[in-house]
Amino acid sequence: MCNVLVLYYSQTGQLTEILNNMMTPLINDETITVTFQPITPEKAYDFPWKKEEFFEVFPETFLQIPKPNQALPATIKKKKYDLIILGYTVWYLTPSIPFNSFLKSEEGRQLIANTPVITVNASRNMWILAQEKVKKLLADAQAKLVGNIAFVDRNINHISVITIVHWMLRGKKNKYLGVFPKPGVSDKDIDEASKFGEIIKDYVKKGDYEGMQEDIVASDGVRVKPFLIRSDQGGNRIFKKWASIIYKAGEKSPPKRKVLLAIFRRYLVVAIWLIMPIVFILFLITYLPMYRYIKKNIKYYQSIRLR
Ligand SMILES: Cc1cc2nc3c(=O)[nH]c(=O)nc-3n(C[C@H](O)[C@H](O)[C@H](O)COP(=O)(O)O)c2cc1C
């Protein structure tokens, strides 16, 4: 009998739905027991987000400062699992606060130590460096990363920016103004998530994950767009400065933090609508000379290796 644990944090339920579908083939197999366990922050994040609160979480998210989660049930902590699936979403190019806090907690680290782990992330589309941060935390906890699947909004980047704001601030995963595409991961990708469960099922039964990530990639489980690598790297460099300035200022003066966050909010609009298109043009110009480097990067970010 194989014991599989699915641990996750999902605010709107999108990731929960993906994981439920993904795990169906394993749930239907009588030699596998699947347990689902949500990660629950002590102080819940309201959904839909109020504009101020959406930006308020930025410094602590990016600086990966943990906040308390509710303790995991004793039944889960006591057990040794054959495989743990970790489901997370990305906030500000970083694993969300509840998930990051779980990975940094003593009980989280103990649970995943010396255990095969598959990460499943569901984000807008900027998940690449967040996954690198997760890889590092997993290595710190001595967990064995054996697979990664990334679910994203497949619409054009700037369209998905508009639609996610509508979804996050108004709380409805529907077509903004009736003309934009539905935000988030498409219904089709959510429905078809079970194809990854089929792959995982075979490997968990063997107890050997050699070749699984290659199978996941071949099934379109980790699409990496080279321009998004560049944007993620640039975004991380700039966010690092903003996050530490705002966090430090806030320690001394909460009103100053508020003012800086309001400036950051406006900066983000400029970065997305003005700086990103310029970077895109530069990216296109340098695409051919950089081709080999770009290809190498895509391969790396699709993999489960840690540089
Ligand atoms: C505060 C906040 C910041 C976010 N930042 C990013 C981001 O940097 N990159 C990205 O691809 N998605 C980002 N998202 C989208 C989430 O990764 C996720 O897709 C969305 O919150 C729905 O997930 P859930 O309802 O399953 O929790 C952000 C969402 C929130 C709430």
C-alpha cells in the first residue's frame, strides 16, 4: 500500500480543483491511499482582495518572512509518506506566504525530510524563479524533489495581467467586461490535470521516479517561455530593492510604509505597461545571439535540478 499526502494552499480554490482532478487516478487505485491536507494560515487572507491588502503583503512575501499557520493534525505529522505532493501558488514571484511559512516551519521540514516530493504550482505565468526558491527550501529540509508541474494562464501576458486583477479584486473568475478571456488556468487544463496523475501513479507504485520529470515535460506539464525567464529575473532584482526599502521603512514608521507601498503600486503599473514592452523588444533583438543560452535555460527550468 502506498501512502500519498497532498499538502497545499489555495485561496480561491483553483489549485484545489487542479489537485483534485490530478489525483483522481491515484484515488481510484486501490493500492494507493491519498490524503488531502490544506495549509491554513492563522489569519486568513480575505478574498476578494482589497486593493491595499493586495499590495500590503508584498514586502513580507518577497522577503520570505514566515507568518504562523495552524498546526497540522497529529495524524498527519506522525505518518511517514511514500510521496508528498506540495501544491502552491505564486505571490510576487515568490511562493505565497502560507506555503513559504510551511516550508520554513519545523513541522513542515520534519514532514518532508527524506521523502520524495512533487511540486505543483498554479499561477498567472511568472512561477519560474519562485520554483527556484522552493527548490532551495526543499533542499534545506532534505526533501527529495522528484517532479514539478506548472499550471498557468496561457493567454498573452498583458491580457492575463488585466484579467487577474479583475479576478483578484472583484472575486469573480469570469470574462472581464464580457470580452476578455476567463482569468487563470483554463477549464481545459484544469479538467485534463488527471493526465499527470496517470504519470505519477505509475512511478509511485514503482517507488522509483527516474524519468518522471521527462514524462511530465513531454506531456506539456512545464511550459517555459524564454521572455518570462528574463522578466522574472529582472522583476526579482527590482523587487528585492523595493521589498527591503519598504520593509525597513515600515519597521520604523508604519505611515511611511503606506506611502512607499502606494508608490510601489504605481511603479508596478509603469513596469508592466512601459518597461516590460521595452525589455521585450531588447529580448527579440538579442534572441538569435542568445539562442543557445536561452535553450539551455529552458531545459534547466523545466528540470528538477538545483544550480
Ligand atoms: C498577492 C498576489 C500576488 C500574485 N503574484 C503573482 C506572481 O508574481 N506571478 C504569478 O504568476 N501569479 C501571481 N499571482 C496569482 C497566483 O499565483 C494564483 O494564480 C492566484 O492567486 C489563484 O490561486 P489560488 O486561488 O489557487 O490560491 C498572485 C496572486 C496574489 C493574490
